Amino acid sequence: MKLLAINGSPRRKRNTATILQSLVDGAMEAGAEATLVHLAGLHFRGCASCFGCKLLGGPSYGRCALKDDLTPVLDMAHEADVLVLGSPFYFSAESSLLRALEERLWFQYSRYDTENVTLSPAKKACALVYTMNIPEEAMSRYPLKGAVSSFNKAVMERAKALGRMLVS
């Protein structure tokens, strides 16, 4: 089994990275091939809406046509059996780094016909890890559950849910 964990935090050694590294270490101990990628420091942008991934018969059909530092990460995600996307939760949303990755990761597989929702060869198991450095009693002021739910519609069309929301 191949697991790819992607850290969308601008901080490579803080809460999100620590949790993801623990997850990768545990997966490796269980015999999985596991990798942690940090988006911070990579030079890339979100989807340019070039539709290169939608051109039937085109060289990039079903894959993002942009070529930058994110290209090998998208290739790794394509090959992975399990994706774990991690981000701090800023202003009721994931980080801009993770959002840019999500645009390019999910849009390349999207189809506009009604027969097949995705070009992905198989549904991938997917987990989302969101971190907030606030006390638990303050969490009620931040709509984490609503933000995850709105994102889940797109993710669940392309991925298998692994579990439930855990707050600690």
C-alpha cells in the first residue's frame, strides 16, 4: 500500500507536520510505503483553468497540464492508494497552499458528463487533517464542521471516506 501525506501548512515543523509525520511513521511500521510532502517552499499555483486536462485526445487529458514544482506531487498522488491532506485551519478554511493543490488535484479528474463523475482510475482512500492552535472551548466560534462538509462533496465523489471527524 502506498500512502501519501501532504502538509499544506506554511510551517514545516509545527502541529500539522508533526501529526502527519506520526501518521507516516505509523504507516511505515505497519508495512506501508509512506511519504510526507511539504508544500511550503514549492513553487506552484492553483488551477489556471486552461482546460488542458479536459482536451479529449490531448497530451494531458485527465492530468494537470501545468508544469511546476507541484507536478511530481500530483504524480505521487495519482499513484497513491491513500491520500492524507493536512492543513492548519485559517479563517474558516484550509491554507492557501492546500487549496491550490486541491484545485489541481481534483479538477484534473473532473468530468462534465453525467455518466462518469471522475477520470481517476480508482477511488482513493482519503483523510483530512485540520489543525487549530486554540483551546477546545474556543472551537465553537469556528465552523470547522461546515467547512469540511462543503469540501467533502467534491472529495467524496473522488475518494473513499476513511472515518469521522475527531477533535482533540
